[in-house]
Amino acid sequence: MFDDLKALVAKHPRVKMFLGRQVDIDRIRDAEKELGVPLPESYKEWLLKFGNLRVGAFAVLSLAPRDVNEISESDLIYNFRLDARDGELPVGYISLYLPDTDESFYFDVGIGLICGEYPIVRRDWSDGKCEPFAEDFRGFIEKIVRQA
């Protein structure tokens, strides 16, 4: 599914992937248990194969190693806990990519999995509105890399 991702990243100097940051399946299962929902298939495949991607200074949220996941700003579960504590995120959204103060991106889990995937929504912080961004995680990754 992500066979061409390395080549796509290589064309965009602001985008980085680091080797050796894959996530093990037990960490994924633990995350799904805490979230209370399954992670989308393409996101799980990306975690297992790559586990990281940065556009400029901003990381797509992943699952950090257990020894740092309680403090890692790039960890999906760490951000999920912050969002739950702060109560600013609409119900049914899970933070995925938080590039700056103008916009952020989320899995829309409120509608459930569609063919193993959640759509990705973009939140515009100037007006607080959310809009569809990509049909699935793979489409999201391709779009943000191409826009970099």
C-alpha cells in the first residue's frame, strides 16, 4: 500500500522519514484498547512499515516507544489523553497531525470504519470549522507530502 511513499518523500525536501522507527503490533493493540476503537488499516500498515513522517518541524502522530510515550508530543495516545483532558476536540475525532495554530487534522471515528478506514478531516482554527480532507490515511499522507 505504501510502496511508493519513499520515492514520493524523496521528491520533497521538507518531508522526512527516519528508518528504524516502526511500531510493533503489541503497541498498536494497546493503543486500540485505550482508544476504544480500531485504528484504520492503512494507518496500522504505515506504523508497521515506517512509523514516522515529518513535514518540516511537524510530525504525523505515531505511537512512541513505551519508555517515552507518556511525554512524546508526537505520540497519538499522548495527544488523545490531552484532548480528553482539555475537552476542546469534538467527540468522534482523534488527533492525527497538528502542524501549527492555523489548522489540524483528525481521524473522524464518529461514523465508524468504512472499508477498514476512517476519513480525515481538517479543522481550520480561524473559524473552528471542520471539513473533509482525505478519504483515508493513505490519501492524507500523499496529500500532505505533495503540498509540502
